[in-house]
Amino acid sequence: MTAFPRTRWLAAARRALATAPHRDLGYGDPRGTAELREALACYLARARGVRAHPGRVVVCAGFTHALAVLADVLGPGPIAVEAYGHALHRSILRDGGTQPRPVGVDGDGIRADALTGTDRAALLTPAHQFPLGVALAPGRRSGSSRGPGLPAGT
């Protein structure tokens, strides 16, 4: 803690506060500032190949906050979750009024053939499924394989 540059941090905070427009000090758009959502949409396109309009980007305080918001938006109904996943995630979904439905996981990730048309959404950890650590296979990730893939719109 002694290495933290307090003096420089305080000077930067004072400069930012002194030059910030008054509108930036009040309650802003609950989705996040337009500038941040635009920057995130550009990043997602460049780094992840995901096309997202800034108006559809929502900035949250972390994953659990985002999951709670999503559960609230989706409302009642089943949501597919990876079996053996985080109990906290299922709890957040239940608290938000949804019904988490466990779906099996194999060496290629979630068993997409077990997803149903009644699932409102699917909560996946595609890079490293917890606790097994398997990655979602490319064919399942894109749904382009002739084998089991994620249903369209999932």
C-alpha cells in the first residue's frame, strides 16, 4: 500500500472532477454512458467478432449483477444451465424468478442436443466449464456442425 501513488491519484481525481460536465455528476443512463457502450460495441466487434449495436449494450457492475438483471428481464420460465456449474449462478436465477434447468456436460461442453425449445436462454461458460474445465467445442459454439449444436437464437 505504501507504493500507491496517492498524490498523483488525488491530483488526477481533482482534474477529472474539475473538468467534468455537470451532467456527468448526476444519474445517467442506467445502461451506462453512450460513449462507454459505443467503445464496448467496437471492442466486441474487433476482438470477439460480435456485432452489437451500442443501444443494445448494457453495462453492469459485474457478472452476478448482469445475471440478476437478465433473470429479471427474462421472467418466469426455464433457463438451461450447465450441470455441475456454480450453485451461486443457479441461486441468482431462482431469486430472479426463473427456473434453472441443469443440462449435461460432456467432453465437448454442454450437451446441446439436450437443450429444448422451452428454454428461455442458456447460461454457458464456453471457455472453461466449471468444475470440469472443458471448453465448448467449436461446432457447438457456432452451431455450424452437423452434430449437436446450440439451437438458433440460444
